[in-house]
Amino acid sequence: MIRLLIADDHPIVRDGLSGMFAAEPGFEVVGQAGDGAEAVRMAETLRPDVILMDLQMPGMNGLTAITELAERGITSRVLVLTTYDTDGYVVPAIEAGATGYLLKDAPRDDLLGAVQAAAEGKSVLAPSVANTLMNHVRTPPAPDILSPRELEVLQAVAAGNTNREIAAHLFISEATVKTHLLNIYAKLTAPDRASAVAKAFKLGLL
């Protein structure tokens, strides 16, 4: 019996997935979480075999939740189930510890098989995600992709500073910090702060 935790901020999606797996022999849905923080708390208590994890959720997002699960030593396999297959989402999720990465338009049988494979410790990737990873590996790093000021801002972000603290440290306005962050996200094809830091480490920028 594969014990499954579903983390998605849309109740209809959670209920639909829960009903699908509950109707299949060999699966037990032990919980539903509406955000990353709730998923981490429930995983720590329930210790599911597999966590179906959306990435874009309010509060703690899926990427941060995957990182937190690893830091807490929770051994549940994480299978990302999202609508995003771009480099800025895929690479940080895999680097954070996700076992697999599927898209929400995956056929039902593919999803069932992916959860089964994840429970066995096997990696499962949607075809477009596999292509994204291949392209990422083949793309040579660009150490000068960020300006010196953007690199300073990103270093401060990596150190855990808020926009206000970064602005005070660099003697610039918070609006300027936000502008630099938007440029950083675009250059690194990263959706948020955590992804940008992860991507920068991957490229050797930090």
C-alpha cells in the first residue's frame, strides 16, 4: 500500500487527485495540504511514502517545501505535479531533492505509474521536462550573466536579507532592489528568490 500526501492550493485539484487514487487498489491518500508549510508539517507527522507537490502555492511554495523536507530528514519521495516545465522551475526542484517531475496534463495511467515508480525510488520525468534538463546540462554556464550590482543583490538574498535590509546595506532604494531582482529572475529564468539563488549556485555565480 503506497501512502500518499497531496499538496496543492486548489481544493478541486486536491479532491480530484484524492478521489482518483482512492479508487485504485494499492494507494491510500493519508492527507491533503493547501500549501508548502502544511505539507511539511503533515509529512513530518504522517510520513507518507510519496508526496504529490505543486510548486506555485501561497505562503511556502513547493520548492521551499521540498528543501525543508530534505533539511528535516523526511524521507518521503516528492513527485512534483505542476503546470510549469521551464528551466527556472524544473532545475531547482530536481536539485532540491524531487524524485520526479510531471505536468498536470499527464494521462491518468502515467500519473499512477509515476507515483508507483517514485515510491520505489525511481525518477520519473515528463518528456518536456527531460528535454529541459538535457538543454540545461548542454548549455555552458555564463559567469558574467549578472552585473556586479545584481550579483551583490543576489548574494545578499542568499544570505537571507530582506529587500529593506539589502537596500540599506547597498545604499539604494527598495524599488531599485526590486528592479534588480526582476532583472535577475529574467536573466536566470527563475520564478522567485529561492530559485534564483539555486540557479546561481548551479552556474557557479555564488
